[in-house]
Amino acid sequence: MTARLDRRLLTAGMGVSVAQLVTLWADHTPARLPVPVTCPGCGHPYSEKAPMCPTAAVVRPLLRRRRHEIRGAIDALTPNQLADLTGKRLSTALPAEVTR
């Protein structure tokens, strides 16, 4: 399976809202540890070279910058999703023995 950008991101384009970004991040980021072998949203296989699916790779920097636009917008994220968004390391990039 080849992972592609989520259609919701492509449809929204430059007008993507913070709420849409949060939903996309939640759908394409592991909710909790242990991390699955593939993205829960699109099936992208996590690897050392590609620890994020294409959608998460696009959404992460946008949501990191815009998360303060709406108070409480990211409150629905799980602790792992929040750490992956705001932290320096991704759970999908950690060694397999730690996360799987």
C-alpha cells in the first residue's frame, strides 16, 4: 500500500482550519503506545527513514504553529499524540523494542 495525502487535507488546501488539522493529526498519529507498525489513518509503514506518513508530515508543522489559535483545540489529543506533536522525538521514530 502506498500512503498518500489525506483527501481532507487536499480538499481544504490553504483554507484548512485548526479543527481539521487536529482531526487529521489524530487520525494519522498513533493514539498510544505501543506504536503500530503502520499509520492508523493510511497504512504507511513506519521506518527509520520515514517515521511519519505523508499527511502527518504536512500537518505537524502547520498544527504546531497554529495550535494556539483556538483555545482547547488540541485537548482531544491523547498524551502520545500530544507528545508527538509538541515534542522533539516522535514515538514512531523510537526503537521498536520501546514502542512495539
